[in-house]
Amino acid sequence: MSYKDKIAVVGAGCTNFGENFEQSYQDLIYQAALEACQEAGIEFTDINAAWLGTAFPDAGVYKGRSGMDLAEALGVFDIPITRVSNYCATGGDAFRNACNSLLAGQHDVVLALGVEKLRDRTPTESIVKMMVDAGHPIYQKGFTAAGTFAVFATRHFNKFGTTREDLSLISVKNHKHALHNPKAHIRKELSLEDVMRSPMVAYPITLMESCPTTDGAAAVVLTRSEDAKKYNPDNKVMVKGHGFSVSTGWDLPFYDPHFDFTGFRATEIASRTAYKHAGVSDPYKEIDFAEVHDCFSIVELLTYEDLGFIEKGSGKKLIQEGITEHGGDIPVNVSGGLLSCGHPVGATGIRMLYELVRQLQGHAGKRQVIDAKLGLAHNIGGPGAVASVTLLGI
Amino acid sequence: MSYKDKIAVVGAGCTNFGENFEQSYQDLIYQAALEACQEAGIEFTDINAAWLGTAFPDAGVYKGRSGMDLAEALGVFDIPITRVSNYCATGGDAFRNACNSLLAGQHDVVLALGVEKLRDRTPTESIVKMMVDAGHPIYQKGFTAAGTFAVFATRHFNKFGTTREDLSLISVKNHKHALHNPKAHIRKELSLEDVMRSPMVAYPITLMESCPTTDGAAAVVLTRSEDAKKYNPDNKVMVKGHGFSVSTGWDLPFYDPHFDFTGFRATEIASRTAYKHAGVSDPYKEIDFAEVHDCFSIVELLTYEDLGFIEKGSGKKLIQEGITEHGGDIPVNVSGGLLSCGHPVGATGIRMLYELVRQLQGHAGKRQVIDAKLGLAHNIGGPGAVASVTLLGI
């Protein structure tokens, strides 16, 4: 069944993303939920059920193993609260399960909230360290996140003639966008040279092409469409489509002879499902703007292709010709993306929805996309294994 | 909206519970899913979506952070797979979200699977150690699981005259039941003396009143009721009701002056929702048998009361008079419960559903409850904070 126009986003909230040392995990939850609930015209106690997305409790502050941590933060009890985790696509998955509960008629007003507090831990206690110590099948061989995605980059270079400049231009663009996003972690204009000369993390990915480690939370309040105006008389934002797919594992990209390291099948599958819901046949023409998962510059470029904005291998054109810049035909990551906003893992998917909502409402300030009517949020996790694609529109 | 008769359990599977050193996390998933899918008459690739319940990847084998781990184990890709965690109520929550997706019309055949592999790690790497090291707010003060539930026991002794014997009788009963459950971890008859004289873990809870640390997995295949016979022509088992509630946090039981340590509000709320769905007004009379969360003997006794089988304070009567024994009016934990089956955290809630299914089908062998028409599964997590109650019936 299509999600189209069945669910409304009646409120959205987002904390500042960054080194939020002065805020606890619970504080972050509270702040994001408060903004979302105030917009929806509800008290916390009006929430019927919630989905909490936190991916790495043990790499963060040892919070977020259970829905209980959201209940404590908001002082909301006696309702069902599920904790969801699906690597970096955690936020999109929390949203999906919240939508299902509304379509199932189990609840009337629900909260989907993503949060991660990662800056309190030292690098020696990082996710990578934890994975390596635990004998992760590929991390200890150098296939960390950067190491894995780097292989996609060199493969793209070899097969399609993409260059280091193309990737670095993506970082330049997203950092420029972030200058107008007061909630972004990094707000600093970077030249092409700044990006290319920044330290190499895993060739060809440089430090400035890698998203920072960040604290943050984001939330959306959802209702069935017919109830939306009861909560938010100005509501215009509806779910137009959604797709979610788990399309590979840790080992498969390395052992599957058909896996060619040029894109993410999960994104293809998830986006085609979302397009089907929304009746989108030409994503390039019909989608007005997108927030995509640019954890590393190469991932944004691959995503242009996987989403069908352009044919496989030609992603570089969209960045070279300024098409995905603010003011271009299909602006991508006008928020600054993960490269500038940072990536509090569980929060990212919902932070993208927050950006879509503010754009569709015409409340995005200086980063407003003109005539924004249909926006796409793309969230990917694991070695490109898990993808969530959501279309919101007015 | 009530779940009553809208969803059918067309297949159920469960591994042996125990020290499964010879099986990997993935092997356990595979075995439980295979039994469930074979019963449902489907291949793994017929599954439209899945929910994976694993509570403690970092206390187990570092698997189960994402739906990807289920995809890899079954070789099933390009579908949505959510990983859910909610402490010891993880299994019940995976089931709930799977049900919602069916009611939402998003999928036709879904899998809810719980798995945990805990025996591979040494006690020094245990959950308790991990929590204490991480500065858990109450664990390091002695309020571990046993330590917390012990307070409920002494409070019950003081307020209602319950005794150590009453609690130990619960363990004697459940170990006796397990003699007829080939999948239980511990199958050994224990005398009252054996239980009472076993080492004290946290007064008054003895070792034999504490569930063991166990590996295992369990799975159910679900469809909407109208589709059930297409998959399983003999299918009779329907969801009659379900409730889920998060009703307190880690700190609250210790700081809320109204919290009196005599029961679990989460169980009360969740069970009343489930009863409402099913139209149950007198649970003692209408429910034929139950699987409840006896992680420690006291929890089973409190649950008799919280579920409304008997008034608060009188739970001891049900055990003293043999009412919850096999052959009694309302047999509880004929599987052997957590005390004998063990408690692979994410799997337990689904293992209970497996037991309900086999009983309702009349396929429970020597532990068959006569005339089993309506069964209850009760799963609780955190400091009694999170509860799931499911009613299955024919």
C-alpha cells in the first residue's frame, strides 16, 4: 500500500548539531521533541507512542538501548516506545515504523525521534576502535567506513573518469550551503584547495570530505492526514512515499562477484519504492530538492546516480555544472549535509526530514529552495547495505 | 484499533536454548527462521519484511546492530528489516512492529525473530560489568537485575506476608515443567530444598531462582488473517490482543515517592490494553495458560497480580495451591519459563509466542495444556519498566 498523502508531518524539531557538551543525551531529546510538539500544538503527554532511533549507545553515552530513555527524558510514561537501530539509516527506520503504526490505526499522534551523543567519548573509545577490538569481519582489515567508501571512489574514477576534484567540489558546495544553516556543526567556507589539501583519510577521501563526529537530535510528530489540521491548522507537509531496503551485508560486497563497487543497490530499491508510492516517474524533473547521505563526498555522488537523477557513471556532471547547488535545478544538501551538519548517527535521518519540512513550509530562511513542493530524504547505513528514502511534499 | 483476529501466526520456530557453542549467531537465526518458514510453507525469499530483536550486541557476539545481520543469516536481501531493542521486552516489541506493518497494509508476510548469543563471552565481559564500567546510574550501587528485583521481594514479604518458600516453589514448578520441554536449557527436577539452599544471589533470590545466561533464537511468521490459509491450511492461531507500555525509567523507582516496589505498572497497562482488544473481562477465568517473564522467581509472583489473575498481595495463593502448575486452573510457564529455558534476551518474547502456538495447536507433547484456547505471553524489560503482553488464541 502506498504511503501517499496518508500521513502528515505536523511538527518537526532539531537541536543545534555540534559539540553539545553542555547538553546531556536527555537534554537533546527534550529540545528536539519540544520544538516538534510545540509546532504540533501538543504536550508531551499527548503523544500516543514513540520510536527512538539511537544507533550506538555503547559508542556514545550508554543511553538509548530502550524506549525507556525517551520516556525518562520527556517524563512521558505508560505508552509504547520502541527503540530502533539500523546503523546510519536508523532515523529513517524509526520514521517508517512510526508511520506504520498510524496506518495500522494503533495510534493517532506519534513521535519519531533520533538522537546520538558521540562527542563525550575519546577517539580511543570510538566506534571504529570498538568494532576492531570486537573482531569485526572487515573493519580490522582497513575497511572502516572511510576505507570501504574509498574503494567505491577509486572504482568510479577507474570506470567512469570521475576525479578527485569532482568529489571535493561536493564538499565545497555543502560547506557553502551550511553558511545559511544556523544548526550546522561546521559553518566555514572552504575552497577547492582547502578540501583537496586537507589530510587524506583513505585515498581519495580527505578529511574535509568526511563528516565530523557530532551530537544532536531531531524529531517529527506524525498523524494521519485527516487529523493533521486538528493539530496544526497550517499543516501542509505530507508523506508522499517511502521505501526501505537491506540489500547487502558486511561480507557480501567483498565476496559477491557481481558487486562492482559503483553504487548502492539498497538506495536504488528504496527509492524506486518511494517513487512508486508518490507516482514519480522522472525523479530529476519531479523532485525539487534532496537531502542525501553525504557521510563522505563519494557517497553523495553515487547517490545522484542510485536515485536516478542521472545515469550511472555521470554523477560528476551534476556537481560540475552546479545543478545540485542551491539555485540549481535540483539542489542537494542545502542544509550543508552530513559533511557540515555532522552525523549524530540515529538523528541524521530525522534531521533530513526536519530540513524537508522547513523547506516545504517556506521557512528555510536564506537557504530556502524556491518553489519547493517535493523533497527527498536519503539515509544509508552499514557498507551501503541499508537505505531509507522518504518523499515529503505539499 | 484492536488487533483481535486481524493477524494470524502461520509459522513458529525455536532453537534449542542453552550453551550453543557449536552454532553462530547467524546459525541460530537460520534454524529458528527455517522451522517457522517451513511451517508457513514459504521460502526465506517469500518474506516481505522482517523485525530482528537483539538486545545486547555488545554483551554478546557483536552481532545484531542492524537488520543487516538477519539478511546475511538468511541470504534474504532487498526487503526492509528493522532491528528493535527494548531490554528484555525486545522480542515482544519486534512482534508488535511486525503486526503494525501488516495492519498498515505495507506487507503480506512478515517475520519477527529474536536472537541472542550470550555464552561466548566470559563473565568479566558480562552485561552487568559493562553497565557498571559505563557508570550506569544504579547498577554500580548494587541495583543489578537481581539486586533490583530483590527489593520487590522483600517489600512483598513485608507488606503481604509472602515468604521465601513461596518464591522457591515457583522455581520448583518451572523446573518440573521443563522436564517435558526438549528445548529448555536446564532440565533437572529440583526440590524445594535444592532451590532454597542454592547460593544466595541477592536476598531473598537464590541462584536457582535466577534465569541462566543462554543462547537461542525464536521466530514467528505472520500474515493478515484473511491470507492465513493460503500459507498454512491448518492455521488456527490468531492474535487476540496486544499491549505494550513503557511505564518507568531507571531512576524513577528510586525517586518516585509513589513507587512502592510491589508490582510493575507497565505489566498492568500492557495487559489491560491486550484484554480490551480481546474482550477479556476476567483474565483468571478466560485465559487458559500463560508464559510470563520469570527472570527471577519474584517476578512471576508479581506478574500473577499485575496481570489481574489475583488481587495484589495474594499471588502466593496461586503457587501454594498449585493453580499455576501444569494441570492447575491456569498453568503458568509450562515451557519451564525463563528459569529453565534460559533468557537469550531478544529471543525470549518470541520463544513465549512459540510456546503459545504449539499449545494452541495441540502440539505441545507431554506439556500440553488441555483445552488450550487462549494463551498469554508476558515480556518485561529494564527495572520492570517496559512490558509487552500478547494474547494468542484459536
